[in-house]
Amino acid sequence: MGRAPSGGFRRFAWTREDHDLSEWFDGEAAARGLDLVTDAAGNRWAWWGDPDADGPGVVTGSHLDSVPDGGAYDGPLGVVSAFAALDALRATGFVPARPLGVACFGDEEGARFGVACAGSRLLTGALAADRAAALRDADGTTMGEAVARAGHPPLRADPAALRRVGTFVELHVEQGRGLVDLGRPVAVGTAIHPHGRWRVDIAGRADHAGTTLLPDRDDPMLVLAQVVLTARAAAQRHGALATCGKVRVEPNGVNAIPSHVTAWLDARGADAGRVRAVVAEVAALAVRSGGAVTEESWTDRTPFDPALATRLSALLDDAPLLPTGAGHDAGVLATAGVPTAMLSVRNPTGVSHSPAEHAPDEDCAAGVDALVRVLRELAG
């Protein structure tokens, strides 16, 4: 669903592809006799048991949306593995002592409206409903308008749905090369590194590309080039990561000097100070050049439940304990106080957010087996 010509996927929130993915999730839940609930924030839950009567429950799952031309595994692996793990548990006659749930969070990537983990952030109240409704996509459509067109009520926090979650375990394809170097198929997560997104606005003056002399130009693309190079150099100096991967140019004509450029900076690092230092250098350059930098999202270091991580590592034959630089819904739930763990499945090349993203079948099967053992332990 949502296959792009590149071989990757374009599955953005509140689109036809998103609707089709939701129908797929609903069908898988119905085929297993699970109770389906869509919360007020637009996330979907499939329950084996009643979390209101017998909960809170143990939940696993991930998301189905993608970045532009993303890979097949980022998100869907966690959802498919969750259903496969429930099938495996039932095949052994296992009956959970606590309700078991499969979650599908909405708009995790933030590819359309710019805020990552929007579904889980709305659920927990970390993203205000009015701010979410006002977010706009590249065509100027607000999230509120897109949600209404999809037939869903206005999105809002849902404390009751959150209270049903006693423990959350997210399985995800590894986004890096840690496991291949360790020779292990599955790892347990320890924390998510600090990360954020910033919008850089640079004004210029539109003019003719063929008649305006170089000294007479006010070309914001030149400032953008300096921003990109400054971000890279600052990241190298401070031991962080910085990426300018999205740019909007106005009027975006081949023979026109731009009047305005908007770029987005993604910055991450092992600690907040390094990330903030990178952003400060980029912001200083932008401001000196007449531009502006606006913080759109920020997530501080997010540790997962250390006792739970240690317990699961031991359960999984001393699985490696690894941090990650990638954001996840699990991090949002952990910040909201839900005991949370992550399992990562080996990615041989480390490539992610790309059609080349891959996990071998045998490693995916190992991930399902690990999830089965974890759910049996937590819900038994």
C-alpha cells in the first residue's frame, strides 16, 4: 500500500493510503476476534481481553505511516510482528492473565504536517489539540481539515485510552548498524537520544535569472547553502548529527531568483548540550543574514524503564542493550510515565528511511520469537 516509483513507500497521515492501512489493521484485528478501538487522538487499538475491566494491559505495536519514499520495515514490522506474536501465543494455548493489545499509532513520522509522533503526542497531551489542528501540509491543508475530510472528529488527548496501557513494548527495525557488528539479531533499547526539528526562514528578492547582475541580487539560496554547511561543520565539532533534508523555495522557478526559502533542520546527539550548540550556530548565521529560526519540536533524552530493559535483556539470553538516535512512539509513552521497552531487529546495512531498508526474514522471525517471550513474561 502506498508504493512509490522509487520502490519505497509514501504513506502520509490522513490520506487515502492511510485510510487503506487503517482498514488493513481493522481487518487483521477482526480476523482474530480482537476488540477494535479508535481513540480520540486517532490511534487504533486491538484488544485481546478488556483493559477497562481487567487492565491496565500489556500493549505492543508501532505505526504504519512512512517518510517520503521510506522503507518497508520502519513501523509496519512492529505492527505485523505484534499480530504474529499473538498468533504464536494462541497456538500454544496461552491465555493472558492481563489484557493484551496491539497498537497502531497515527502520524508517527510527521511526514505530512511536520510534527513526529503526532498520534501518541496528542494521546498523552504532549501536543496540544489546537496546535495540531493548525499544522499545515505542503499544499496548505491543515491537519484539522484533513481529519474532518477523513470523517474523524477533531483530535484531542485521551487520558482514558492511555490509562488502559500498563506496559508498552515496541518492536522496530534497527535504524543503525549496532547489531550486525555484535552478531545478534535482537537488542533491547535503553534510551532515545535528544532530538528536535527547527524551521529556517530566509527572505530574499525575486528577480530575473538572466538579467539581474550578481552584485545586485538578494538570493536566499546563498544563505541556505551557508546554513547547510554550517550545520554539518557544527555537528562535526560538537559530536552530534545535523540534517537539512527538506527545502521549500518560492516561487521555485528555474529562471527566477527566489523570494523566500524555508528549510528544516533535524539535529540529534547523545546529549542535549551538543544538539543545542549545533542549533545555536545555525541560528546565529541565519539571524545575521536576516533570517529566522523557529523550533518546531524538541524531545530531551528519553530513557526507557531501566529495570524492565534489564529484565528483558536477561529473558532474551542477554540481548544487547543499545540506545537509539531515532524517535519513536515508545519514547512519548515513556515520557508520559508508561513503563516502556523497545526491541530492535537487526538491519544488516543500517540503512533506514530509504527503499534500501531491510531486515532478513530469519531476523524478523527472531524478533517475533523475542516478542512472544516478552509478552508471555509480562502478561502471563
